[in-house]
Amino acid sequence: MIRTAGEHALLVETGALEVSHRLDAVLRARGLEGVVEIVPGPETVLVVAPGADQPRLRARLGELLAEAREPAPGTPSRPAPKDVVTIPVVYDGADLDSVAALAGLSVAEVIARHTGRELVVGWLGFAPGFAYLTGLDPALHLPRLDTPRTSVPAGSVAVAGPYSAVYPSASPGGWRLLGRTSVRVWDTGADPPSPFRPGTRVRFEPA
């Protein structure tokens, strides 16, 4: 289904993260006239197109959604960039010990499980540059803190539910802090400002 979102956007309901990734990739490759912003989510893609012919754009999005849902044989489930973004982490987070206790693991095992998998950017949200990283080891799937912190430092590496993330800037937050990185994941002076986009592969490593 495709819904109107405000005066200048259409919200495409994809129903699955893999479909969102494929539609995002197709839209960026096709460069549809009038589209100025594409925002993929876990089950949606927001297409912002001020001044575009809305009925025509809606019809075209319907065609591309069908293409993303039924890709040609051999098409990967998500666009996979050639390079992996490696994030060095100092594992000294305020919640590292409690994460280990809740998971029934040693601190060393928590670190090994956090660094032992290649994660994938599902979508960006919450704050500019905040990427929800999917593929986290199930042993580290833990609930958010009961009481969020009023301020989490930029560069904090954390987990919550089935996701991991790097806080791009200082902000309130309820994710469990495993450590910190010196890598800037949001820099308005850089091009692009974030190394993350949906489908980007990410690997953490001990610093």
C-alpha cells in the first residue's frame, strides 16, 4: 500500500526490511524526477518529492515496489556494499558488567559475541546518523534500561533488543552501553556525513 504523507511525500509500505532495502536501492539507481529524499525503514520507505506529479509518482512507486518484492533470480536480499565499515571499540561501557550478568556470559564472552558477527544497517532514525544495526547475536538481545539516561556521550556503542548502535552525538538514551569508539559516525562537514546507509555492513573490533 502507498499512503500520502503530508503535502510532499508518499509512504510505501514494504512489509519487510529486505524489501525496503531493495526498493531504496532501486529508487536511488533510477533517480525518479522530483524525488529529493528517500528514507527507508523496517517496513516502509518514505519518498519525499515536492512538486512532483503525485498520481504519476504513486503509479511508478507501485511498479517498483512489485519489482522489489519479486526480484529477478540471483538478486541479493539486500544491496551489499563491497566494503565493510570497521568500528574499533574500547569495551569499558557502564553497562558491560550488567549485560554479561543478564546474558549469563562473562565480559569476555559478551565482547566476543559483539565482535564475532558482521552486522547490517537496517535503517537510520531517532537522530541524524543513528543506525539500527541488525544481526546482533541473540544472546545479547536485552531490553532497554528501565530508566533512560539523560545524556549518552557521542561514540557510545550500545545494544537494545535485537539491535546494536553507535550514538552519533550526545543525546538521551536507554540503550545498554558496552563501550565507546573514536570513529565519528555523523559529521556534517564530511561527504557523506555518515558512513552508514541501509545495507551497509558493519563489524566491531576491540580497540
